[in-house]
Amino acid sequence: MTDHLGSCLCGTVRFEVHGDFDSLYLCHCHHCQKDTGSAHAANLFSRSAELIWLAGADAVTSFTLPGTRHNKSFCKLCGSALPNTQIAGLLVVPAGCLDTEISISPTAHIFSSSKAAWEGGIGEVPTFEGLPD
């Protein structure tokens, strides 16, 4: 069994995940673009892993977009995306909220028909290890 630790940006919420992830999807749908403010969401999915809140469970809230299955759990204080158990039998963990490394590679890009137009040439732009001068 694999254990993973995670937290929000401000450190109020801390959690652990016991078990393995089944997949890592990079979702390009418009909903994920809006709630991440980025080109896509990177979410880990598991039907068997167990989520345990270590601290700050009372600071976790969720939002479900009316008329959809799109749901986001986040810290009330800093807004960081956090694990979601709103779909019965499925744990969804934003990959970026983990503090431990994961060994799973992305399974697939999903909703690629909704990719942001500016994402097309992203592999061709300069790369910096920190903030450029």
C-alpha cells in the first residue's frame, strides 16, 4: 500500500492518502480551466484509496457547478484545491496538492477539444528555472 501526504498552500489543511491511484488525467474542459485558472487540471483518481484528514478538515469546503457533475473541494482560507469525495466510490486528488512524489505518469489528456488556444505552442517557449530577469 502506498501512502501520500498533502496540504493546502497556507498549511491549514493536511491529509494523507492510503492506497494507489488508478489514473492521472489532464483535463482541458472549460470548467477545469476556470477553476484552476490554467490550461488544464491534473487530477489523480482512485476507486480504492482512503483519504484521511490530518488537520483543518473544518477549513475544507466544496462547490458543485449547478447542472453538472463538476465539483471542486478547496481550502476556505487560501483557496487551494484539495481532495474531493463528492462522487460516491471515487477519490479525486489534485496532483499539485500532494507533498510527496507520485510515480504515476499522466494517463491521458481529456476534453482536448476544449484546449485553450494559447496552449498550442507551449512546448516551444523559453524555459527558466526561476523567475526570468
